[in-house]
Amino acid sequence: MKIETNYDYPPIPVRNMDWSAIDADSYDGVEDGNCMMGNGSTKQEAINDLLSQIYDDCANDDEFFEMLDEANIPEVEFSKSLNNEYQTWIYFNLK
């Protein structure tokens, strides 16, 4: 896994899509392929969005953290809290 970010700055007044993040090792951009992309108003938000998508795609927490270890991703501080039965927030801080 190699996370790459890009500052897109679209010419619109809304700033919540200024940054994007992809896993450069697996992103292929094909509609039916691996086209996970994180977006956010900051670089960190885009990375968080991408990692939460990857987390959702993993079978369990162990698989996710094993993947991060194998990719030599810096230590990740991970927390998730269930706000209600329908919504889960996931936060990642790359150290």
C-alpha cells in the first residue's frame, strides 16, 4: 500500500473535495476495478476517507492492521465510536 494525495482545488465555492487520496499500488481507475478514492477538505481528511473505505472492505480489524503492517505504513492511531445504531465514525491519524 502506498498512499498518494493530490490537491485538486476544483473551481467551485465548496471546499470539501479539495484533496484526494488513493492507494497507488492498487488503484486502477477502472469502474469495475479498484477505484477507491478518499476525498476531503484537507489532506488528512482525504487519507481518513480512503482508509475508512479500505477498512470497510476488510473482513476484520486484524486483516486491516496486518495490511498496514505489511505496507510499512507509519503507526496509525485508530479509534471508532458508535454514535447510534446506524452510524459509525472512524478516525485515523498517521503518526
